[in-house]
Amino acid sequence: MTTVMAEPEWDQASRDAAMALALYDDSLCPLCGRPQWECQSGREFLADTPYRCGVTTARLQAQEATALPQPQALLWPVVERPAADDTEQEA
């Protein structure tokens, strides 16, 4: 009869790291993602000029253009369009 000793999936260091990450995540604001002590301190903040995420823009445009039901439940892979210079060089 052979006995096989399996190593535990989580050792103490892994458990400690997971617990530290959970504590850190719990310390963040669920709205802005900053530390709660910073964003909920009563200090005033100013919004800066917005900038656009090209990936999210492409995904939202595809969702708006589809006739599929519940497009927000679909996974929408987004790939970078080759630059005009790249397509001319390949031809």
C-alpha cells in the first residue's frame, strides 16, 4: 500500500497574503477605488478634464448597433485597429 501526501493548496504565507489583500480591498471606496480615509475625509476634490477610453467606446458602439437581446450580457472582445501606415506596408 502506497501513501501519497498531497501538499495543501494554501500554505500559511498564501493565506496571509490573501487575508492582507482582502483587508486592503475592504479599505477602498466602492465608488472611486481610492482609500476611504482619503476620499471620505471631508476634503474637497475637483474633477479634471475627462478623457475617453477607446476600448469602452468601441464596445458601447457595438452594443448600441446590435439587434441581439440583452447586449450588455454579451462578452465583446475589442481589438486594436491597425494603423493606416501598417496596412499600406503589408500590401
